[in-house]
Amino acid sequence: MANDNLPPWLNTLLRAECYPHPAPDIRLVQTHISYVLLAGDYVYKFKKPVNFGFLDFSAADRRHHFCEQELLLNRRLCPDLYLGLVEVTEENGGFALNGGGRPVEWGVRMRRMPEERMMVNLIRAGGLLADHIDALVEVLAEFYRRAEGGEKVRQFGSAEAVAVNVLENFEQTRPFLGQGGLDQARFDRVAAAARDFLERRDLFQQRIDEGRIRDCHGDLYSANICLADKVYIYDCIEFNERFRFSDVASDVAFLAMDLDFHGLDALSHRFIDRFVTRTNDPGLLTMLDFYKGYRAYVRGKIGLFTAADPAVDAGVRAACLEDAARYFTLAERYAAR
């Protein structure tokens, strides 16, 4: 049955006959910015026509462009996972995948990974091991070593540039006060701690001078990692360079925060300790709680955004608000430290 809250072309892609391969188990997963179709052995990811200011997918040509960027950037870590661009075409009022009509939407086609090996599912099953953490450290250390770190990238490590990313979160969540565990007192405490740390401009300059600002992943947490035959880290930030050009400390703080969120403090400590040793970066520890707090607050914000989307059902909405409350609590914990 068609869902009136979804675009007509997306309802079409929920039918197995649209695909050039067996697709007996089509499932739609939504985020605040994407429609993700799990179809047989493949994944099809499409961008929602949204504009959050920091992200603008409102125009079709922009969605097309950022699909191309998604392929280019994610092939840095997963060249065999990202297969190519797909088109949704329209002809005589009907829609098709890579059909002969005019293109109306674009997406990214990916190889589907085993769900039981997704890091978030390993965590839920109690199967995440120290060996997994060590393998992640090796992949990430090499990735950052090779990542671009020239002048265009370096400037995003300054206190002023980081402040743009951090402080906009408070403006974007202000209209949601009273939802998802974000009351005025918590909002004020987290915001004040962030502003205080941003005054320490010498710390940010030191990170720049040490060459720690790189073209990173930008969205490094368990939902974007698969630990299968090897480590797969996918779904990097393609839509805004200022979220991807960052201190390496900000990138790894996200994963460390995520492990904290799931109650895996020992593995979080192991991850950071091994990474600091492997990359000879003790200065990362000075920045860690600040960036953990930033990342936790962003995840809380995304929960609020997703819950506010009329296309998500009541169960998803409730889960997003519950998770948001946990993230904002975690952000306050880091702020207190």
C-alpha cells in the first residue's frame, strides 16, 4: 500500500519488480536527511529534499551533485562498497530505476553488508571485542595519515571555525527546548562550557601547528561501521566541508562518545589510548571531552530533527526523542568534566 507521506517515486521503488536483481525483502529506513532502501543484496540511498542551513538538498541538482560527492569521498575508505550512481526516471506518469524517461531523482547504489556484522548490532549483541577496536585504530590511523591536510583544510581547525560548528547547534535546538530531555538548565550548562573552551585559542592553534587538521570522515560512529571480512567505514559527510575538515580529535571523539553512549567505557578508553599511541598524538587528550560533548549534542539534535519529520512513524519518533535525551545527558556529563 502506498504511503502518502512518501514521494510517489519512492512508493514505486518499494516494489520488487523495479529492480534488475532479486529484491524479496525490501525495507525502507529513514534518517533526517535520507531514504535508504534495503533491497536484496544491495542498498539504495536517496537524499531528502530538506534544507537545514548547514545542509541543503532542497534542489534536485544539488541532490545529484552530492550523490556524486558521496561516491567520490566514501571510496577513500570503501572503494568496493560504493558501486555507482542510479537515476529514478519518469515516463508517462510512471517511475523506473535507471529507465528510459527523464531523470527526476538520483541516488547511490551500494553493496549490502551483513547486518549482524554492523558495529551497532555487534554492540547490541554483546559481540564487540577489543580486537575489533584495535583493527579500527589501524584503519583510521592510516586513513588520517593519507588524508589531505593542506592550507584549505587547516583553517577549519581554528577556534573561530570550530565555533561556527559548535555554537550553531545551540541556535538550531533552541526551538526544541522542553523536548527530548533538553530543558533550559541543561541547555545553558552545555552551551556555557562549550563557549568557555572555545576561548582557549592557543589549544586550537597548537593542533593546527601539529598538522592534526585533516579531511576526515565527519560521521564516525557505530551506525557507519561494519566489521565483516575487514573493517568498512562508510557514509562520511559529503554535504558540507566544514564538518569534514576537522581536527582528527573531533573525528575519533565521535566514536569514543558512541562507545560511552552504549555503556562501553572500557572499549572507549582502549580505542583512544591505542589511537593516541599509534599516531603519537598525546595532545588529542586535551581536546577529547570538548569534542565528545560536541558530538553528543549533535546526535541529540539529529534525534530532535528526525522526530519532527512528519514522514516518520510514531514508534520511530518516540525512539528518537528517547535517544536524544540520553545524548543530551551525555553532553552535559562531558561539559561538567
